[in-house]
Amino acid sequence: MATRVLSTEQAKTAISQMQAIISGGLAEQITKLDGQGQTLSDSNVWDGPLAEQFRGQIWPDTKKALDRAQEELGQLREQLNKISQNIMAAGGGG
């Protein structure tokens, strides 16, 4: 049974655009968001009942999700590079 290999221009464009989004600012925006969350977690900057809730529950949960997203974006970037290399090796680089 033959294995189908298909690489359209649309696929190559989608890969390039995903790489650009990741490299062009998404990861940087997550880092900036993290920094602002750290600032709001400082009781010398913001305090009170809502601030305590933010520091104790909201921010720790969000921080974990942001860290996980950063890690997964790194893994996605690696996979996209492999896919792109495979497309080029299969003759789809023209």
C-alpha cells in the first residue's frame, strides 16, 4: 500500500504563518503578561480582598497555564521546523 505524500502551497503558507506568529510576538506577549501578573501580585503595588484573591488563586493558576503555553509553543516551533524540513526534502520547496 502506497503512502500518500501531499504538500500544497496552502500547507507551506500555513506553516510559515504559524512560525511567524510564534516567533513574531506571541511568546513575547505571554512573557509581558507574566511580568504584569507578577507586578499585580506584589502587595506593595495592589492590596485588598480582590488582590488577595488574585495573588492566592487567580494568578498562580494563570501563571501555570502561561508557563505550559510557553513550553508548548516551543515544542510546536520545533515540530513546525521539522515539518518544513520534511516538505523541502520531499521536493516541496519549489
